[in-house]
Amino acid sequence: MPTDHYLRLMNDYCCIWPLWDSLGGTDGKHLGLTEELEHDIRKWQEHFEAHFHYETGWSSAQTAAEYERRGRDLLPRLSAELPDHFVELDLWPVNGGKVRG
């Protein structure tokens, strides 16, 4: 698959849009995602920013679990809207692992 069809759904500090392609962070505007999915992706990033600290980790086990649940919910939705892309979910803040969609 061409590298321009690769996307990683991954949060990072001070990142407004948690989508990354083979060149780095992308705003995703060219992808044509539904407004609902864009909204939910932004909310997932906001949850990360509000509850994860780089030195201390998650504010609670519940917020970490909610973060993981939301990410796992977003992966198949993003994959369905972009069937010609290889999409992976990077949950490094909870387990350091990647999930393929």
C-alpha cells in the first residue's frame, strides 16, 4: 500500500488533531470525514489533554479506561470511512501497544 494511504490515530501533547500520516501530523481536512467522526476524534484528543500528564500519567484508572474505550471505538469508524487506507490505533498512553483496523 502506498505510504500516503497510511494513517495512525494517536494522541500527542498539544496536538489538536491526532492523525498522523507517513510524513507526520496531518490536519485530515483532505480526508472528507463526517462531521460526527471529526467531532469524536477531537473529543478524544481533548480527553487525553485533560487527563494525561507526561510525568504522572492518567488522573485515574477510570479516565485511562475511558480513553482506551474511545480510541477502540474510533478505529473501526475511521477505517470504515477510509476503506482505501491502512489505519492503526496507537494507544501508547495506556499500554504502549498498537491496534490495527
